[in-house]
Amino acid sequence: MAKFYWTVKQNDFEWFLLRAGKPTASAMDKIITPGGKKPREDTTERYMNRLLCEWITGVPYQGDDYQSAAMQKGHENEEPAANRFEFHKNVTLEKLGFVTTDDGLVGASPDRAIRLEGDRVIGVEIKSPIGPTQTGYLLRPELLREEYHVQVQSQIFVLESDKAWLCADCADCPTLPPVHLEIGRDAAFIREMETRLDAFLDQMLAKRERLEREFGPFKRPDYSKKDKPVGDCGDFGVGMADFDDLQRLWEMKQAAAGI
């Protein structure tokens, strides 16, 4: 499965716009549990309804998003945490923005990435826990691995990587050492995730068709930036100018498949 790199700044409006209506790695635990099971039906249904709402309105939904002071501090700690990771691992990190599968339906936003040959990258996910939580991770790093298993494996899936890095770097107690875990690809888990994700997408697309048939056509805001692409897409990046073309490509694929 090919992938597309969208050169946008994380947490900018263009980034939220690209994520709208798509299952993403950070919320994949609403489709599959860390143990590879199906979550509670209402959890998955609420998540799908949110994605459908975004698809109908064309607007990223943030009504139930809450960011505490600790979360904000953690966001501010991301850059120094990335710098410390580079120093400890002697690597250079890059910002990816947003990455989607070739059909544009599933995405991931690693905090940083290590570029390999060609368009191959390894995602680096950075967490900034409070001091007591960081201390727990130092004593039992498997807790960190388990807590973010779904998100990291989802990133590996979207990026088509064989591994990822998971970093815990405390924001409020900077004297605590960071925890850096190299996470290998869990092939069995990813196979199960693909099965559940395919079923989720089939159901979501069917509901899109029903909503359009019964309540459409829907008028969405025009966020076209064809004359003003976002950023430099680099050697393999995709800009916002290509967004409409990717959408049309997916519609053609669905039509050809009789969906």
C-alpha cells in the first residue's frame, strides 16, 4: 500500500482539515484494543459518527477536544524532547506533517521521523508525561509500550515501516531521564487491525452513501488552495493543492470496484 506525505504543520488548520473524516493512528484504539479485540460498540459508533459529521460539514470537529494545562505543557516540551532524542541516538529528526494511505482514508501524524533511503521513514512518537508517570515508565518501560501499542503499530502500518521509536520525556521534571523504546512491527496485530479497519471503512462508506442519498447533497466550505500550496513538499511530499485530485482518485476507485 503506497503512502502520501502531506506537508502541513501539525495542529494548524490545514492539518486538522486533512485529518477530518479519516481514522487516524491516535484514535485507532476506538477500532481495535491493544489486545487485538473489538472495543465496546458504542465507542466505535461514536467515533464513526464524529468522522461522518466531519465528512458532512467539511469542518474538523473539535467540540469534545479538551487540552489540560499538563497537555499544553507537554506539547511545548515536544521540541526539546526531540532535540534530546537526536543527541542520545545521534540521528537527525524531521517533521512529517500528515501521512495517508494511497486511498486517502487512513492517516497518521508521527511527531518526528527518521528518514531512510528513498521515501522510507521511521516514525518517532514523543510523549511528555508528568513526573510520577515518567518515574513509573523508568521502572517499568513495558507500561509505556503497552499504553501506546495501538497508536505506534498504526503509525508503522501507515508508514509501511518495520519499526518505530516511542519516547517519553517528562515536561514538568526535566531532570528525570527520558525513556526511548524501539518498537518492532507486530505483524499479527497489524493483520488483525487491517481486518477490523477494513470493516470499519466499509461501514463508514456505506453510511456516507446513505446520508448523501437521504439528506444530501451537502454543501461544504471551499478550502481549495490550488493557487497556494502549503509549504515545500520536498522529493516525495504532497501539498494541499493535490487534495481534490486524491479525492477524485478514490471516487474513481470506488466506482470501478462497484462500491
